Amino acid sequence: MFRTFLLSILLIAASAFAQTGAVSNPSPIAATGQPITTLSVSSDGAAQQPSALPASAGTQTAPSALVSLDQAIQFALANNPNLKAMRTQIEQNRAQEITANLRPNPTLSGDSQFLPIFQPSQFTSTTLDTLSQFDVGVGYLFERGGKRQHRLLAARDATAVTRSQVSDAERTLAFNVSQQFINALLAKSNLDFAQQDLASFQQTVDISQARYSAGDISEGDLLKIKLQMLTFQTDVSQARVAKAQALIGLRQLLGYDSVPRDYDVAGVLEYVPLTLRLDDLQAKALAQRPDLRAARLGITAAQSQVGLARANGKQDVDLSMNVSHVSGASSASWFLSIPIPIFNRNQGEIKRTMYAVDQSRFAATSAEEAVIADVRNAWETAMSNEEILKLYTSGYLKQGQDSRDISNYAYKGGAATLLDLLDAERSYRSVQLGYRQALANYMVSLEQLRVAVGTRSLP
């Protein structure tokens, strides 16, 4: 009877402790529009509520350099070797513009005839002046149909397409860097939480040791609690490896020489509300996506190829002038030649390039549809991840915290079993890690929306 009464008193006291010591229930995201806050646990087991989820409280050695997301993207755009390799294509196209704008070289010809090579005795000035013939000529190919202008226009259009393709590669690289950066923030936050949870559970082990010394619990229960420490220590080790791997992957995107080996990421996992409408984002994407711009410029480039093919169907004029000296007299001759376009007027190439224009139009239409679909998919993903965050902030975060605090307080007073404590601890860890993952997923979905729209200037 007395034991039942004591148990009731302890449970009431634990409930009061949870209501006063735990954080208040955050308001729903949609109602406040404020950044989502999260729970962190101090070394004494009390709950705290920072303004945003820290990436790490950091008990490790301070890094030699902290890199923000904007800096990481700048480093990648400046130092990524794959992007550097692709940028050389622009210079290659500009070199092709030089080649396309070149005019034909003039030709110089000369000959001598009727030389008495096998009769050296007749190699006299009189023989050379009266019997031998000498010719010197200069010729030039006059291109008709504006071939040089069409070649230059086609080369410039190809360069414009390449520039847009490089911009699209930069867009993709910025997304990859952002995604890997968020993964590093998540790994850093999980490591911090694992270290805090380990320190908190160490206090539980110390209390259990004191209770065992006082005869309140059995040696078997004490051993179970000590064995549970292995789970927390393993979590710390796994979180440390996950963070190291995330930083290594990020460094590969940034360029190994752009950051020191022991660098770290700077930032927080936080919620930033999205204020733009879906229709506005789709319209913005149709105007700014570089891959769509490249597809549209591809139509222009294909049309310039049609003009070049038609120009190549025009026959060029070959004009030359010769000066001849024969039989003691000098004379000049003019020669003009032009192919007669009876059979070959470049009809096949003209037809092919016209079909290529149709192909580029279809490709541009497909690119537009892909842009709209990408934005819609990214939008739906962001909305779904936001709803998941609402589930956590609407009460599950506080319930997980309260459950652990009540079980911990009751266990210290002897009113809860070891299984109750461990079950509450597992639930708390699951909720906290799930919330961190949900925040990271939402941030990644925003990055997906940015890459789908083609600009980083979004909320």
C-alpha cells in the first residue's frame, strides 16, 4: 500500500517536472512562418531550445577553416576540374570562329618549258630568250553566296549554345555542392547530438551505479545499463565517420586545393519558408533555365546551318592571271573557271539541315515540358517535406522530450523500470534524429527547387 502511494507521488512529481523543465510546443510552421526550432540536450539532461538547429556544439579540435554554403559554391565554380574542362569548349568554339572567318589564300604558280637540260651547251641567254617559255601566275578563289559570313554566323551560334551548356553545368554543380553541404551539416548535427546523448546517458549510468551501491537495483540491471552505453558510443563513432565522409565528398566537388584538409562547414539546419507561388516559379524557370536556353539557341544554330548549306550550294569563281615569256616576247593571260551547277547544288545537305531545324524545335519543346515537370516535382517534394516538419513541431518533438524526462526522473526515484527508461530513450533518439533528417530533406528540396528554376535567388 505504501509502495503504491510512493509510486503515485513520484509520477505526479515527474509530470510537474516535465511541464516546467521541457520546452514549450513550437507553433505550426504554416501559422507562424518563422524558422523551425529544435531541441538540444545539455550535459545535465535539461532541454534547451536554440533559435536554429546547430550543426555541432563541437568538443573536437577547432577546424582551420570554416566554409559557408555560398563560399562552397564559389570555390566549386572556380576550382572544380570537370567544370574547368568543360569551359575550355567555349574557347575551342571561339577558335573555330576565327577559322570560319578566314578568307581563301591566293595561289602562286610558275613554270618553265623547253629548257635544254640534256644539251648543256645550248644553255645560253639567247636560247632561253628565244626558245624557252616561262610562266608566272597568281590566282584567287572568290566565294559566292556569302559563305564566309554564314560560316562565321554558324560558328558564333555554336559558341552561344556551348556557353549555355556550360552555364547548365554550373547550375548542376551548384546543386551537387548544396546537397553535399547539407549532408555535411546533417552529419555534423548528428555527431553533436550523439555526443550530447552519450554524455546524458553517462549520468544515468553514474546514478545507476549509486543506486546499486545503495542496494536499490540489482547487479543485472546495472550491467544492462552499462551494456547500453555501447549503443551510444557506437552512434558517436558512426556519426564521426559519416561527417568525415561528407566533408571528403564535398571537398572533391570544391577542388582539393581550395580548402585545407581539416576544414569544416559553417551553418545550421533550419527552416526557411517558401513564399513564391508555383506558377511564378515555373514562369521564372522558363525564362532562366540555361539548358532550356541552350535548346532554344539550338534552333537558331540549326537555322544558321541551313543558311550555310545554301551558301555552299553556290558555285565559287576561280580567277587567275599568268604572265608568260616565250620566243622573246612577254604576254599576260587571264583565266576564269566556275563549275556548272547542273547536278550538284548541295541539295542533300540543305534538306538535312532543314530536318535538323525541326529536330531542334522538338528538342526545345521537350526541354520546356521537362522544365515545367522539374519545377512541379521539386515543389511537391518541398511541400511534402514541409508537412513532415509540421508533424514534428506540432507535438512529437515535445512528446519525445517529455517521455524521456518523465522516465528518467521516475527511474532516478525508483518508480520506473529499466525497460521503461531504455524504451523512452530510444524513442527520444528516434524522434530527434528523424527531425534532423526532416530538416535536411526540406533544405535539399529547396535546393532542388532552385536548380529546377535555374536561379539561387529564391527564399
